[in-house]
Amino acid sequence: MGEEMFFYQIEFRKMNKNIKEADEDFIKENQWFYYFKNQTCLYVVGVTEYTKEDLFDKLKTLGFNDEERTDFKVKSISKSEYLKEVGNKYSAQIGQLFLYSDERELSNSGGFAITDLECEDLNIIGLNDFQEYVLKLKMFFNNQKERRRKKEKVLVENQFLIFKGSLGTGKKFAIKYLMRLLNVKSKTILKDGFSTKFDSEQRLVIIKDYSTMHPRRKEELKNNIVEATGGRIYIFLAESYSIAYEISQEFLPLFYVVYELNFPPYSYNELVNIIKFRLGAYGFHLEEDLIKLLSNHNCLTSSYDSCYFAQKIIEYNVIESNLSNEKQSYSLPSDLFCMKGCNNPLATNSDALKELDRLVGLSTVKNLIHRILAYFSISQRRHEINSSLVRPSMHFMFSGASGTGKTIVARLLTKIFYKHGIIKSNVLIEVGRSDLIGEYVGQTAPKVKRLFDNAKGGILFIDEAYSLIPQGERDFANEAIPTIIQEMENNRNDVIVIFAGYTEMMEEFLNINPGLASRISRKIHFENYNKYELYDILTLMADQQGYIVDKKCKTILLTHFEKCLCSESFGNARYVRKLFELVLYIQAERLMKEEIVSDLTDAELSYLSYIDFEKAIHDLEKKENNSKIIGFRADI
């Protein structure tokens, strides 16, 4: 990165100015940035070198008068000195200087082909943040093109982008768009890849899964970025706002310009337009009746759905109509969407599947479920063309700590499997040891068989399955596990069994009977949530109930969650819910003391303050410490 910015420290003997912070409009208009560290010291950052007189003239626009000129002391400082005093808090504002200065534009000298910017634009549907960035990027290059024509100096600068959004929100499309727009090669860096290096021709660097990279690999990547020549665009992919924030804070010292581009879920109309656009390239168009049919079934949730439907439509017409190679316009029949079973494109999504995809974290779980759905869709299609339908064993083991989502996933899985025809009934039977084990000899087997009968066509969920491990010869659990194995075999195609519990205990559970382990086809481990995911869960809970969490709470919550994760008994999402509910009580108590209830506004009722969370965390930590005390205390 070029060291072309100029930093100044300015001191006054006395300064009682009530001046607001420099915002984007100010930077755009004036081409400089200021920051008041305290009442006697401020910092100025500019893209050109200033004299003492220049600086004071600029400060006069903020309300300084000529009498204060005598108390005015200026010292030119380096970038590192500035960062030492100010930190990274205002790096984003400094970055605006690059954005709005004619002296600070991206150059094509590092490999970007400016002439290619004159090519016909690709169609961008939605993606407002990305569209705005592309317009600014074109402005940068057009400006430089003109500067080169005039033989003026052009600087080579890097750009740093964070694409924030879940799967199917257009991030991959945006990357391909930039590659085509700039006519450059790309390099994708994975957390488990072979190399973090990139050669001179790779001007677009995409980094995936940075938050879970090994620290050593992170350091290698940083070093390669610092050592590389300018003129690159680095793109980090982040599926949540918390991960994006973490990446931004980590890389701000290396970059002046950091763009966080949001990729929100597409609207329904945008998803339909994606289908239309993809079909248009092949000479097809959608009838309005089919668009209404898609809407009625509420089956479009992401760009993946749109691409899938477009592809199925094209395949259907090629097969059924035996189309020639010439592009023509075709109206698509309504019965296209009336295929039977799982092959029906309208049956590929459900409210439960959307709810699963919206859950925080659980990427491994989500990917596996989508893989299972894909398998059954293909199997159903094979069956329709006279192949035999082979149904694999579908028993599961869910292992993981408390509060990692095992029960809620089991409930959603039941709805999803029923919606997609994998199970016949929307039935989930949740049981524990007491529901399976009898109180006397001969009672256990009938109880187990009765529960399998009740779960027929659906799912039997056995929570804390390790509690079925016999504790002695007289433990009636000795009868339970052989009976469960027998019923799993007898109801192979009628009942799906899910065993759930803590990881270590579940491995011990599987080892007590070889027949049990052999019948479980899928072992799914539910990882502990990291601190950022826990924060996302809390803010999601708040949003669902109409509350707003003060942004100042983020630091204290992340610190608290990090501390909690060190505890073996930490309850993950269950603990977050406990914390959130306590905060609601504390907020209510605070409002009752401060205001008359009838005078409270909606904004006041919905606002959760830093003080509310601070007190809730303090109360929970105090309770945790007290629970560890042995003996009696007067203050408990």
C-alpha cells in the first residue's frame, strides 16, 4: 500500500469547541479528515501535503478564529504514529479520502484492463451495495484513463472487500462479474488449501472461511498481502455480520479502504427475474400463470432455487420438444410443475427448510440435510423411469454439548422429511429413559414396541440415549437396547430413529452393542457455537420479539461469551436464551423506576441498553460463582 497520505498532530493551549465528527459529506466536499482526541489535541489527515497556514485555514472553516493562531502547534507524523495514537477506529473515514479524491484511484497498471470496462454490462438483479460499488469502480477507472491520457500520475492501490451474506444471495455471481468486468484471473484461498500465495496475473483474490483458518495460515496470508505489489482486489466471504466485523477489525491496519458489501436475501420478484434472465439467454420466456404458480407455492428462497428451476425448465423443453439449435421463443406448459413426488420442483422447499437455513451456524448439519434431500430427489426420479427404488438406512446419531440445536433440528427434520415424501407422517415422538425403561421385569419390551408403533411413518427421537446404558445386571435397561435394535429392523422403512446426547457419552453408548452401531447410518456432530454465533443468536432472539440491542453491548457480550465457552457446563444457545430473558426482566425493572408506564414510548419499550446487559451478566456470573461454594454463607 502506498504511503501517500499525510498525517498531522495539532495542539492548542485551550480549545473548547463543540464540533461534530467529520462525516462522509464533509470528506467528500473538503478532501480532508479531522479527529479530536481531546480538548487540546486533534489530528488531520489529507491526500496532499499542507503547511501550517494551510492547516489553520482549514480549521477556520470549523469555527477557529485568528486569535487562536498563536496557540496553534503543528507536527507532521507518520502513519504508524497516527495509528498508535488514534487506532483503527477511524480507518473507514480515512478510506473515504481514497473514494472521493482524484489523486486516489485504482490503477490498471497492476493488471486491470480498462478497455474492457467499455464492454456491455452484465445484468445485475438486486445486490444494491454491489451495484453501487461497481459504479464507483468504473468511475475510478474512467478517471485514471483520463489521467493517463493527460500523462498525469496514477497510483496503484489495493482494495479490500467483505461480502456479507448467507448462501444463495449472489456473492459467487458478484465475483464472476468482477472477473469479466476487469478481465483478470482470480485466486481462491481456502482454509485447508495448499498455498496462500498468488502470482502477478491473479489480481482478484478470494478468501473463504478465514474465521476458521489456522492462526499460522492467517499469518502467512497477511504477509503475502503486505509483500505483494498493489493493484489487487481482495474479497473475503462472510456468512454473518459478526464474522464480517471480526475480519474488518483484523485487516483495517493493512488497508485504508475497506468496503463491507451486504448481500441480503433476494426478494421474490428478484428471484423470478433471475429465472427470466437465465431463460432469456436460451430463447425461453415464462408465462404469467407459471409465475403465479411459483408464488402460490412459496418455493423460491435463494438464487440456487432460481437457477435450479431455470435449468429444469430448459431440460424439460429440450427433452419434450426436441428443440433445434436455433434460438426460438417458447411458452412453457403449466404441467411442467405438476411432476409427481420429490421430482416436483415446487416440492424442493418448505417453510421448515427455510427455518433450518436461517438457524445460526450448523453448516455441517445443513449441508448434510440438503445432500439427503438431493439423494432422495434423484432416487425418486430413477424410480419413475422404472429403476428399483433403494431406500438406505436412515437412522441418525446426534452428538454435541447442551444447547447446540439437536432437538430443534430433529423437529425441523421431521417437517422437512414429511414435506419431501421421505417419511409418510408428520410425527415426531420425543422420549427419554423413563419412557423406554419399565419398572419391573417384562415391562420394558412392550413400552419400546408401543413407542415404535406410535412413531410409525415418522421419527422417534431418543434424547440422552446414553442413559440407556445398563448400570448393573438388575437394570431393566438391559432389555431396552436389544428391543430397540429389533424394532429398528422390523420397522426399517417405517420409522427413523434419532439417538441424541453428549459426544463422549454417545460413543460409549454405541460401543455397548455392535448391532446398534451398524444400524446407525449417519453420525452428526453439533459443534459448540463460537462467541460471534452466540451474539448472532441473541440479536436474532431480540429481533424476533421486537427488541433492539444497543450496539455498545457487542463488546461486553463477546467478552462474556468467550469466557463462558471455557466452562464445560456451558449451555450454548440455551444459556443465551436464559441471558436474554433475564435482560428483559432487568429492562422492565429499569423502566419502572425511570418512567411512568403510560408515558413510555415504543422506542423506549423496545430498547435494550448496555446497562441492562451489564447487570444481567453480573447477576449470572455471581450466581455461577455462588453455586461453586461449599458450605453456608449469609449473603446467599
